Amino acid sequence: MKTSRLLVQAIGAIAIIPSAWGFYWLIVMLVRNLTPFSQSPDPEAPYFRSVFLGMSVIEAIFLGAFVVIAVSLLRMKSARTAVRAYTWISVSLVIYMFLPGFLWGLNGPIGTSIGSATGVGCVALTPLLFYPAPYLYLTVTVVLANLAIWRLKRESPGLIT
């Protein structure tokens, strides 16, 4: 039981590191692309700044959710709910990463703007998704967290909520 509890807490502690790294990259990319001194966007992508800002807000929400859930995992308060939230936010993140690619096909300046914003955006989520290998971190931590919580629930059914 102690090993499973420590595993869930370790996943929470480790999840804070790529999230903080992601916040760093989010700030760097916002400064590089939204300051008045940044390069003017391509005339074929007139909505670049709006799309980039929207994607950055979504990335900030994902990163903030990961930090909040990681703290819940560390505290082990309502651990089952925290693991469930961690699983769903991870699945949502993977779905979100594929969504802009589908929107590139929109005709005209909107699709071009989404494509160019995706090229410089989504960098903030890279530590969560592609480090050390594509989707490895999320897959391993989601599986381990769910196994640990299942084991905790089996060993002490009334203790874990």
C-alpha cells in the first residue's frame, strides 16, 4: 500500500516539472510572437496573432490543470478523483494536439493562419508530450497512476475516495 501511495505522489511531483518547463516556453513564445517588435506575420496568414493567442490560452489552461492535478496527487486527498482527472486531462491533451492539424485544411487565410500559428505554438506542451519520447511520459504515468490507485482501492476499499 505504501509503494502505491508513493508512486501516485511521485507522479504528482514529477508532473510539476514538465508543466513548469512548459510555462517557461509559453512565456518565451508569447514574448517572441506578440511583442510590437516581433516580425510581422505573413500576409497570407492575417489572423496569426489571434490564433496564436487563442492557442496560448488553451496551452496555459492545460498547464495550469496539470499543476493543480499534480498538487492533488501529491496531497493524496481524494486520490481516485485526482487520478481520474489526470487521466482525462492527458487524453484531452493528446486529442488537442491533433485538432489543429485537422483545421489546417480550412480554405483561405484561416487555415493558413492556424497552420502558421501551430508551427510556433504548441511549444509549451512539448515537455508533457514529447519528452523523453513522443507520448511516452503521459502514457507511462497514466498507466502507473491508474494501476497504483486500483491497487490502493483493492487493499483498502474504504480508505481511498
